[in-house]
Amino acid sequence: MDTMAYHLEARAPFHFGLRGVGIEATALHGPSDTLFSALCHAIRQQFGLDTLRDFLADFFTPDPPVAISSAFPYLLARREEEVEDWHPPDPFDPGQAIRFFPRPIEPPPGVPDVPEERKTVKRIAWVSESIFRAWMAGDRDSLRREWIKETVIGHQGIEYPNLVQGRRVWLTTDEREKVAGWRDEETDAIRLWAIGDVSRVTVDRRASTSTVYQAGRVWFQPGGGLWLLVRWREDWRDRGEVVLQVLGDEGIGGERSAGHGLFRLLGPHALAPLPHPKPGERFLTLSLYYPTETELEDVLADDAVSYRFQVRRGWMASPDRVESPTGEVLRGSALRRKAVRMFAEGSILRWPGEKKILGTLADATPEAFTAHRVYRYGLAFPVGLAAAAVDDRSQGGAP
């Protein structure tokens, strides 16, 4: 299966819920299990329930129909001199679009692993494609060159010019110049996207009382949005792209009834290949990863693994209904899925043996729901790492 990139050019804000809060907060990216759930609903809508059942059953075979990464932000170039006369460039032109990856969960090669720098690195959430590829290749010189640190004259503290968006994003110097035209009107700092909230009102149908609440959302600069990597099995590519087109008009994520999550599908496009993991060596996952019981011990069998867990919760959504033992009718859209613990994107683990696929679908079906099974997507989307020097390796576990 060839790896293809798709860009989801934002036509509206996105909302992706965060664990532990209501809907007043949002994640910046679209987790792979959220994208997979949207695919499944659209497959049922477009091709029928039997097709969806066949699609899901094939994930328990050695040749699943599709492998997907999570959807990460991307941005079109806009230099400072283009602020007044800017036209959206081609997002597939490597010189005109900047794609972002999750920050690998280990110290970057070439950057001093000392407390003051470690604290700054841990604040970073996203790295550009250039930084990511250098990191995966273990290119210490390139990363050291882009880790620019300046003393602020007349003020206490240090500036890192290539760390933007509140030091949450790491760019190369050249990339920083390409996006320098995207500015916050109040602070004049580079602003790649904005996260905020909007007021909503819900009305109780019985009492006719209203309640105001806040809903978080993320706005992207014009032409920007999310992008993801996909490997289709050949017999599923045409149908899969139809489904992605449908989702562009229906939306992904939360708050779709308020018009959130709409996008224009661009692609597919072949990116420069990312390194494949080698047996016994480390890899980074670009998707949420739910290992099988037989995999778990093997992927952790390395002193240099470094990972973070995410507990995935939330409401299920199904048009089906079931009757409880007490005679109560339970709607599939009003039940909570079972919690599932997964390795987060950016986690670094060990690739075991000669396996081609890692991970499986996690069964999150509520006990009260018997109409069908409810799954979370948990296949790893791996990228191989260059062998790390001993002094570059983290000591394992979640930092």
C-alpha cells in the first residue's frame, strides 16, 4: 500500500474534545480514532451496513483496508512582504506549505539535554516537517543549527526566534521567514492558528429554560487546515476517497450542528518517503496506538522507549437503538463508550520482529448496547528512527 497525503483545507473552525473537560476546550489536531469513527459512519451512509461490517472485519486480518495517521495542522506560506498582496499558493508545493508533526517524546539530537533546555523542549507540541525529518534521521548538526537561542538585551530571559506560537511550535529559520506574514494584530507575533471559544445556548425541552455554555474551537489561517497520511488497500481507495469527500461537507469532530469541522479535500499527494521501522529498532507512531496483548511487552523492550498515554473516552454515535432488560429504549447516540488507554502520537517504541502491522481495533462497546460492536481505531502509523547515541536517549517512560 502506497502512503498518500491528503490536506483538509478548513472551511470552518474545528472542535476536537479534550479529556477531563467539557466542550469548552479543544485539541488542535484530529486524533486517528476520531477520523476512523467518521469514516465508519460515512461508509454506512454511502455504501450500507453490510459494507461497513466487511470493512471492520478486515481489520482483524493481516491486510486491513486502510491505515491512517492522525490529522495534524498545516499552513500556507505568507512572507512579510506579501501581507498586502497575498494569493494562496499550492499546498502541495514543498516550498509553499509547511506541514507539522507531533513533537517526538524524547530530547532532540544536537540540543543540550540540560534542565533549562529540557524545560523549553517539553513545552513544544509541534515541529515542522523539516525539523521532524532531521530528528528522525538523527541529524544533530541540522537541529543544533535551528535551535537558535538569543539573550534579550535590557530584559531578563532568553528568546528562541524559531520557537513560535508561544514556544509551542519549532520551525527552521527559512520556514519562519516563510510564515512571517501571519501576524497577531494585537501583539504582532507570528500567529499560525488561533484557539478560542464561542457562546452557545441549550434549551431544556420540558422546562423551556435556557443554559449558556462555551464551546472551544480552532481557527486556521486562510488556506490552512489539517493534513493526514493514508495507506489504502487497493480495493478500498476509490470508496475511501468518496467517503472523505462526503466528510468534507458533513464535517469531522464535534459541534458539527453549529457548522464546525467542514473542509475542502485536497489530494492525494505523494510526500517524500518517511523511513520505515526496522526489526528491533525504535519507531515513532503518528497515530494513537492500541497494542495487542502479545505486542505490549515487545514494544516496550528497549531502554530508550519514551511514550505518553492517552485515555480515550466519549459518547458513541449510532442510529441504532436497543431495549434494556427493564424495557427502556436506549439510543446509540446517548451512551458512553468504554474508556480505552492508548499510546499517544509522538510516542517512541520498539518495533518487534518482522511484523508489518502493529495495533488493533479496541472494543469500546457499552455493556448496555447490543445492536453492534463499537470500536476505536488503534493501529500504529510508524516512522523509523535512526539509531540513537547513548547520551541522546531518554530513560524511558512518559516524560
